[in-house]
Amino acid sequence: MEKLDIKAKSSLGDFYLVSFTLKEGLLGIKCDCQAGRFMQGCKHKLAFLRNDSSILFDPEETPDFIKAVEWIKGSSYPPLMAEIDAAETIMLEHKRVLKNLYRKLEEGMKKRY
């Protein structure tokens, strides 16, 4: 079993600890932020999954970040992230369509007075 603990920036200026455990080819990722403590997804874990080094609290941990990203690349997470990205793109397009339809509806109602 291999383990990495890396500090991720918090929005308050301090850090959360993101832990990576590689055991028998399976990668576990945990964060000690509030969402992470409840075993939910969080922006800190997502930043690592998206290879976003701006999340690093301590730039000296860059070698560990690179190692964690390599572990992620060899895991089942990249295809899931690709699906999430595709779903988010579709969702954003649908939100744009919906906003445009609401705008047209409002314009139509204004013309009736």
C-alpha cells in the first residue's frame, strides 16, 4: 500500500489534507474538508482529478502532486471525469436554451399589455 497526503488550499486561506491511498491497483481519495468528512465529493478532490495544481497549498508538494496525478491517470477515474465533463457541457447548453426560452416568454407577456 502506498499513501500520499497533500495540502490543498481552502477558501479561507488555510489548507485541507487530501489523502491518496493506492492499494492493489485501487485508488482511494479522501479530503478532510467538511464535504470530504461526510464522504462527499469536494472541489479539492476534483482539482486533483482535473490535474489542477493551483489547488496546492504548498508548492514544495509539487512532486507529490505529480505522483498523485499519475496514480489518477492509471485509475478508473479519468473515464468518469470525461463523462462528467460531457454531461456538464450538455447541462450548460440546456441552461442556455432554457434561459432564452424564459426571456422569450417574458417578452411575449410584456407585449400583451
